[in-house]
Amino acid sequence: MIWMHPYYHPLFLQFIVYFNDNQDYFECHEVLEEYWKEQKNFSKDHPLTGYILMATGLYHWRRGNTAGASRTLTKAITRFHEMPVQFGDYLEEVAVDEIILQLEHCLTRIKSGEDFHAFPLPISPELQIEAEKFKPLLALLPKNSASVIHKHMQRDRSDILLQREEKKKGSR
């Protein structure tokens, strides 16, 4: 395995499988957030945040939250456009320009009131081969099952709700 390239990290390879094989955008977000937080001096400008936002936006759209999807996918497009030069490795192995076109197409479909439409992550054949090795290790659910579409409702969210409430109190 090619460890020096950021896309060959096990968590990114898992992201590819979740994205392309069963469109489990919730798990895409989860594994990439974990990977992102492992980065030295991680920030919202890091290229991984574009992928996190993309997965989140697609999750919202499939669940019918078109306002949240539009807002989040627009942010993802901006992140992909602004991938800094120091993150040049993130411009290899994945066709970022194709992702931007796909996300723009998604926004057009959302504005037209069209139904959710998935697209495959455009990756190199080498990256696909490495990602395939993770398929047997992941518990993949059917891509259109309620368990995938409404996954956030299956976990304990009390800590998130508590943080939101504390944030509301602090802004008063």
C-alpha cells in the first residue's frame, strides 16, 4: 500500500467504499472526520473538509433536506475550488474537477426539484484497487435502505444536542 499519499490512508479508502459502493454518506462523514482530526494542525481549510461537506450535503439531499443540501454542497464546491497549493497531493488520484462538475449538477437538480441522484467518486484505477481491499472489512448495508438513509437517527445524539443548547445559551 502507498502510505505516503493521503488518499491511500485506510480511512480515506473506507470513505471510497462507503461513497461508491453503498452511498452511506453518514459513514463517509464519520470516517473522514476521524481522518481529518488526525491531521497535524487540522483546520476547516484542509482538503478533507471538501469531501466531508460533499458527503454531508448528499446525505441531506437524499433525506429531503434540500436547503441544507444546497448550502452544504455549495460550501463543498468552494472548498474544492480553493484547495491550496500546499495540498497538491490532494489533486492527484481523484478527479477534483469532475467532482466539482458533479456537485454543480447536483445543485441544479436540487433547484429544479429533482430527486436525489448519486454519482461515483472519480478515482484512479490504482486507488480503486486499494479501496476494494476494504470492502470485506466493512459492514455495508443496502444503499437505499432506511438504515443508510436515516443513519444519524440510530445513534446517541445527546452530546450533540447538549452542545447546541449550551451554544444557544452562550449567544443570548
